[in-house]
Amino acid sequence: MPKNTNSQALNTVRRSDRAVNDDAWIRQQLHAAAVGILALSDGKQPFINTNIFVYNEKEHAIYLHTAGRGQTRSVVESNANVCFSVFDMGRLLPADIALEFSVEYSSVVVFGKASVIEEEEEEEEEATTALQALLDKYFPHLRPGKDYRPPVPEELKRTSVFRLDIESWSGKQKKVEEDFPGAFMYGDAPL
């Protein structure tokens, strides 16, 4: 019979041997991940949004953006409770028994409240800063004002910038010894 986990905190990792309780490690994972998955719920209908994002340590928040109007914005405006996840897949780990095949990985799950950064002057600055942080993360070799024109207020009307205020998080990792017999990266299967 499955274990009832309703009384556990949302960020409890079931496999304690894989739990990572080091906040610095979790922050590093959030900085390094290229893509994140935002989970939302509208009543009984779940939604996900896979997107680029940036983690702001000082604000303890995650920023991302979507179209000015759409499903993600509509759902966030009706239910701010969200879950966000990033992961990195390592080597595939073969075994002698099918049920023991495995994979190396690291992941972070974040729980919090999402909000749309509105177009008021004070929040417009936060939205512009968040969009610039996204540009800086994904295009670090290009500079605003030199290589491209930075975001301007008129463009903010065409996008929704979201702030996810982090309430709790958890980290999880499976890593085995370097010389694990037969281990390989996905797409590089030995023939």
C-alpha cells in the first residue's frame, strides 16, 4: 500500500539518501539550469510551462516571461500557487536486472507564489530588470546599448513578466562512482 505523504511538507524528498539539503548547492543548480518547468493548476486542470528563467538570489525569486496574454497568465492570476522544477540528467546506468537500471541526475523543486509584474512605474522597472537579467544569463557575451537596444517600456505591454517568490525548495541528486560499469550518456549508447 502506498505511503500517505499528505502530512509531510511539500519539499520533503521521499528518498532521504538522495536529498540535498545544502542551500548553496540548490542556488547553484538554479543559476546553472538552462530551462525550468512551471507547474500551475486551474481548478482540476493542471498546466505546465517550459521556459527560460533567471534566479535572483537577492530577491529569492525566479523570473520568467510569456506572451502578454495567454493561458499561463490567466492561470497565475486565478491561482498563484505554483511549483517550479529544474533538472540535469547524467549518465544512464545499466544493470543485470531490468528493475535496477537507473540514471544519474540532479534536480531542484521550488514551491511558491507567482505573480504578474504589472505595468505601474515601480513594477515596470522590476520587469525591465528581470528581462535584462534573462538577456544577461542567456546572451552573456552581448551588451545592451552596444550589441542591441535594451527593452523599452512600450515592449513590456507585449509580454507578461512573472515573479515566483520562493517559499520552500528541495534538492535531489543521484551520482555514482566514475567507473560505473557500462555507464554512458544518453545519445552515446555503445554499439
